[in-house]
Amino acid sequence: MSNRRDFIKNAALATAGVALGSNAFSASSYRRILGANDRVRVGIIGFSDRFRSSLAPSFGGHAKKMNFEFMGVSDIWSRRREEAAAYMKGKDYAAKDFVQAKNNDELLGRKDVDAVIISTADFQHALMCAEAVRSGRDVYVEKPFAESLADGKAAIAAVEASKQIVQVGSQRRSAPNYHAANEFINSGKFGDITTVEMTWNVNQPGRWRRPELVSQIRKEDTDWDRFLMNRPKVAWNPRYYLEYRLFYPYSSGIPGQWMAHQIDTVHWFSGLDAPRSVVANGGVYTWKDGRTNADTFTAAFDYGPFDQQDKGFQVIYSSRFNNSAGGVKEYYYSNAGMINLDTNEITPEGGLRAKEAGAMNMKENLLPKMSLSESAKIETDANTGSDPMTSLHMLNWMECIRSRKETNAPARVGFNHSVANIMATTALHTGKKVTWDPKKKEIIAS
């Protein structure tokens, strides 16, 4: 049985084209067994801006209580390793013998790593997660979970073949206001979802640009081949390395960075794993700086049971970098009113009123005006940083490492949001209507 299981796991990663060092495969054989009072030693994979601004403070806020510490960092750029060591110096949640590993083989080849946090380039998340769980480590992996279907399938196969705890960085799943919205919708009091409108707008020409770092990084100070992983081998390009969010196939840009958060709530609240279809449009209309990922993007999704085409709802998603009006919005509509996750209010706005209901011999259908709970309110913002959602999400991961219970955002929900993202990206790139085959688990552009 174990040989067959190993074969399946190896085959899944081979399909995705990932090359792993021998240390990563043998690490699970000597992973120490944690007791309830043992300190959990966590490795950092990728010392990114997101990590230092939000993930590290969130971790630090709970580390003492949960008995966790950072033991070291893996980053292929020497500067990032040195910055990580300097950042951790004197922190009570970092080991005094903080390790600097040149790559994941070095980090995962150690015996003193219990878990890892992955905060690297978007396209690297899935295969690095697969690599870590195969080595016997629990994982917190930033979203998007995957930027290609093959990578997502390889990662989910590796996770499901392991016993490891995985938390995907979809932090809304740990926020009280989103839990309150989910409970209200699934109580039946809201009625069927009819439409969802979502926006994520900023006016930031420098969004995801790193010009100063681009001018400073040298190829000899990093490992370009390791960075590219299973993406096409191309000549050294510091913009691809540091401004990857602007360039496909290293990131899908808006879908992977922002839509991943919001579309995940659609799956959560509706209980549906994937959209039936999506169409999309967009382009680089304003910030013409050589980027290939859109600065303006709109997608329309059809969601509903695959065996009941007469039931369902539409999701309308839009995002732009050239005007911030509208900000971050998430509106859920039913025939009776709406949930506004910007204000965290349930209102009868737009609901069916008596004068309109008469022609169909229907009764007035209006939701009561009420709050999801003032105590539950956690604001969303386009400028991510240290935030309560991430803190709660990190705590949930830590607690689940101790209890071995499933996290709020396990790998399969990351796979699901990735399917929606990849479908939308495919629709944008091809100009075609894209559908999902739930039996074959394949994306079809027709």
C-alpha cells in the first residue's frame, strides 16, 4: 500500500513538472513527533512584503500563547535572507539560532522544521505546498493556491495523500462578519442568492511596481532557474522576479491577487465548488509600463448546480487600477433584499414590494433591516497590511496544528478558488466563454 501511495504522489508532482531535491522526500522519515507542550518550529518560505507587513506580525501576536517560533528562512535571493535575519533579531517569536537557507531543499532537509509559511511568487504556491506536505510539514500557503490547473491538481493530490494541516491564505474564512453572513444565508432567511456584485478598485499607477529593487537586484545573487520552477525557461528579467504580479504566467494579476479572496466567499456561502461558466474582458488601458496583466478587468460568472441548469445566479466582478471610486465592495442579493459586506448590514433594498408583486400574484418579500453584528465587523481594504482577519486566520492555523483538526481554509477551497481564477484568466486571454467539466475536472474554452 505504501509503495502505491508513494507512486501516486510522485506521479502527481511529475505531471506538474516540479523537480524536488532528495532531502525533501526523506524529511518525513525523521520529522519529530510533537507533544502538546512542544514548541512548533516554523520555517519561512519567501521573505516577501506580504510576509513582513502582515503574516509575521499576525504570527507574532499568537506565538507566545501557542508556543510557536520562527526557526529560519528559505529565500533564493541573498538580500531577502539577510533582511529576514535582521527583521527577526531580538523578536521573542524567533529562534536565536535563526537559520538562513538558500533554497527549500536546504530548509526542508533539516530535522528541526515542523511547519512552513509560504509567501512567494503566485505561481510557486501550489508546487511549494506540495513539496512541503510531502516532506511531512504543515503549511500556511498564501493565495492564490494555484495559477495553473495542472499545478493545482498536483498540490491537492499531495495534500490529500498526506496527513498534514494546510491553511490557504483566504483570511475572510476566519472573519466573524463573513461567518455571520454565511450563517444567515444558509439559515434560509435570506432566500436564494440571485446575484453577487463585487469590485476591487484603486487608483495606483505604482501598484505592484518595485522599480528601486529592480535596479538593485543582480542575477548572481539569486537562483533564476529555481525561481522559474516549471514555467518556460527565459532570460533573466528582474521585473519578472520582483514585479511578477504584472506578468503572466508568473501571476494572473487581478484574478489571482484580488478576485481570489472575493470569489472564495461565493463558493463558501453557496456551497458550490466552481462556476459553471465565465466570460471576461479587460486590458492594459492606462498604465502602459510594459506589463502584460490587465489594469482593468471584468468577469461575469454563472453559478448553480451542474445538473439543474434552470437554477443558479450570476456573479459580476470588476476591478480597475485607474480610478478608486467604489473601493472594495461585496454585495449579495436575493429577491428580498441584500447583504452589504462593506457595511455589514442586511437590508430590504431592492426587495420585492407589494405594488410590483401583484402582477405575478405574489406577496411582498422584504428582508428586515439588521446588522450582521457590530462586534463582528472587520473592514476590508485594497491596501493589505497587518489586519485582524489575517491574525484570526493565523491563530486558526496554529490551533489546528495542535488539534489536527481541519482549518477554516483547507487546500480544497484553495483549489476551488483557483479553478474560478483560471477560468476567468482563460476567458480573458482567449475571448471565449469558458466552462467547467465537474466530472473530468477540466476547463473548456469554446
